[in-house]
Amino acid sequence: MKLIERYIFEKLLRTFLLSLVALTATVWLTQALRQFDLVSAMGQTILTFFQLTLLLLPPLTTVVAPVAVMLSVIYTFNSLNDGSELAVINSTGTRQWSLLKPVLLMGLLVMVFMASMTLYISPLSFRLWRELASDINGNILTSIVREGEFIELSEGLTFQLRQRSSDGTLRGIFMSDSRESDETSVYLAERGAILDSELGVFLVMSDGTIQRRDEGDKAISIIQFSSYAYDLSSFSSRSDTPSYRPRERPTLYLLNPDPGDNYYRRKPEKYSQELLTRLATPLNGLVFAILPLVFLSQAETTRQSRSSTIAMAAGSAVVIASLSFSLSISAGVNLLAAIALFALPALAFGISVFLILRGIQPRPPEKVLVVADRIVHWIKRLFRIPTNTSPA
């Protein structure tokens, strides 16, 4: 690797690591605050809180890694432009490959990092999170249920209790189950009790009703019962095998799911969708590294015009990310969507490399630049930001 290539790569690596840590910490903090009420309401220690929230880090780093590498490329080449280093590189006849090579290497490293997350580490962390959350929820079913409070046992499953008697009898039971997207069930019972048997943990309710609403045609059916047992084994601390969702399954399991898996029998397309998403997501790390270089590989003379090219780079990344997300939703049931999910990043990568090596830098029309400069100037005046109109 040449000296200029090593210099650019080191700047990219430092900026990427800093961006990755900062973005991950920010997103993790928002997720951790959501889990704080769950842990504190169930009398858990601060150690349990950190165990539960730190398991969310691998999936979060997978999400923010493409953004971090894009920011590192934008920052690095913008600083090279502001310091006139990029102008010197362009004017001395340095081949575009010398600019592309460190960015390409950075993108490949990020892609490998994301692949290790999506294919192995993230599913493992999701499984461990589910098991730990099940242990925490198991405690609430036996001893920590608070009277009069609505408690979310899992996403889409809410439980509320009016009174808990000294003998363990539960009175005034309300439970809403909306975990299935096509149906919502509401359970109301005068009394009930937790039954812990060899077959599992059950909430046995007496003298109540079940109200089911079909989300498709909005039809409501009401069933009255004298006794009804609801399986809570997946929320019990004694349950060793909670019901896993596709995102929590190992990648090898997605390749050959168990035909007896209840969730797989109901929604087999979710397993295909999850597998294709895991395979396609790491490609974003490479694309998001190369794409900004298309707009930033040539020196600019003013900060204002550089702002426009940075906006074009960010906008192109947003468009590709939005298309990839839309295709991933349909990939499990649509073959064309599955093909396009991989073809889109491949096409974006190929076009980007071609434009960079040919030295072609897309630029917005002059009228757009004038309007953008006026908007930037107006924002700076609004917030009293000093304006620098001298050439960089």
C-alpha cells in the first residue's frame, strides 16, 4: 500500500471507529431507557439491567455500521478537500485507484464485520436476550405482579391485575394479546391462579370472556368460559426452551427449519425473509463506503459547493437504504424481490466504481446549487453562524 493510500486508510479507520462508538452509544441509550422500566418494575438489580441491554449491542452495531463508514468517508475526504490535500492529489496525476483502494479496503472490513454480526453474533444475542427476559418475566408471574399496573410481558402481550390475595388467588384479570398481526385477543376473568406443573406454567382463569378481533375484516367474536388455561411457559423462569422467532434462530436453522416448528408452519415466509436479509445486509457496508467517494473524490473550490455534493451522497445512500428495506420485506414471498435485494447493492457498487475510476463526479444543476447556497446562508444567519465565503 502506498504512503498516500495508507494515510487515507488510517484517517478512515480512526473516524469510523469513533463514529461507530458514538452512534452505537446513542442508539443503545435510547433502547436501554426503554428496558429500564421493565427491569425496575420487576425488582431486578442494576447488573441485570446491563446484562439485558448490552445484549442489544450486536444488532445495533449492525444497523449503525453502514452509517458510520459513510460518515467516515465523507469526513475524511471533506477534510482532505478543506486542507487542499485533495487538490494536490488530483493535480499531480495520482490515479483514482489510489483514492478508491483505501475506501474499498475499509468497506470490505465493514462488510466482514457486519456479516459476522448478522450471521452469528446478532441471532445469538437475541436468543440470550429472550432467555434472560423470560427469566425476568417468570419472576413477575409468581411473586412480583403489582396490583393495578399494566405490565408488558412481551411485545404485544399486556397483563393487568386488580387484586392479589394472600393465598395467591388473582382477581380482576385483564390480558391483551396482539402478537399476531392478523388478530387481537383480550382476556377478561373474575379470578385466576398460577399453576406450575410438569407440563409448564399456566394462568388458569375462571368466569371470564375472550374477545377476538380479526384485523382484516374487523369482525369481533366473544367466547364465554367458566375455566380457561393460558400457557405462560415461555415467560416462566423454569422454561428452558422459549419459543424463538426467526431473528433469534441460528442461520443454519433458517436454511433447514424444523417442520414441527409452530411459528414456521404459520409463517414460513418469515424464515426465508430473515435468511435473505442476513445475507444481503452486509453488502450495505461496502456500498455505503464506496458511494460517497463518487461525489467527493474530486477537489471543490468552495465549502458551499461541497455541501451540495455531501447532500447528494447522503441522499443517494438514503434512497438505496429505503429500497433495500422495501425489498427485504417482500423477499420472502417474491422471487424478483429476492433477486433485486442482491442486485441493487451490486449495481450501485459497480456504477460507483466505474464513475470513480473514470474521474466522473456527478454535480447538481447550477440552479440547485444557487438555491442550496441561499438556504445554507439563511440557516447560518438564523442561528448566527459565522459565514466563510473565502475559497477553501
